[in-house]
Amino acid sequence: MVECHANVKILARKQHRQLVKLVAGLQRLGLTILHLNVTTTSSSDQMVLYTVSFKVEEGCYLNTVDEIAAAVNKMLRRIIEEGSC
């Protein structure tokens, strides 16, 4: 993280509406997306790599890289759990 900007790479199994939920979740955390790149694999495991650059907005409770990583990880686990129901 540099000043109030951070980059995150997320590798996950591809699911329906996952990207929409991910973007909405990042915005709820107080992270404004500046750039988003999506790379998918053509293999049978259907993995997707999200590379996200964002700005940590004023008032966001996430202050360190570890806090951001933990919050994104928790959010992604919740998205995966909802998708498997």
C-alpha cells in the first residue's frame, strides 16, 4: 500500500455473479476501484484472477495491508459460500 492506494490480486474458482458481488463488497468497505483486470483460465477448473487497484477512502476502517487482505479474504469466502447454496 502506498499512501492511500493499494493493489490486490485475488485467485478464485469462477462463480456466477462473483465479480458483481466483489465490486459491491469493496465499495462497502470504503475502497474505490481505480482499475480492475479479470483473467480467466480455459482449463476445467475454471479459475479467475482479479487484479484490483483501489483507493482507500477517508473514513475507511482498514488501515494496513493485513487488514485489507483479511477483509477481502473474508468477503470472498462469504461470496463463495453464498454461491454454493
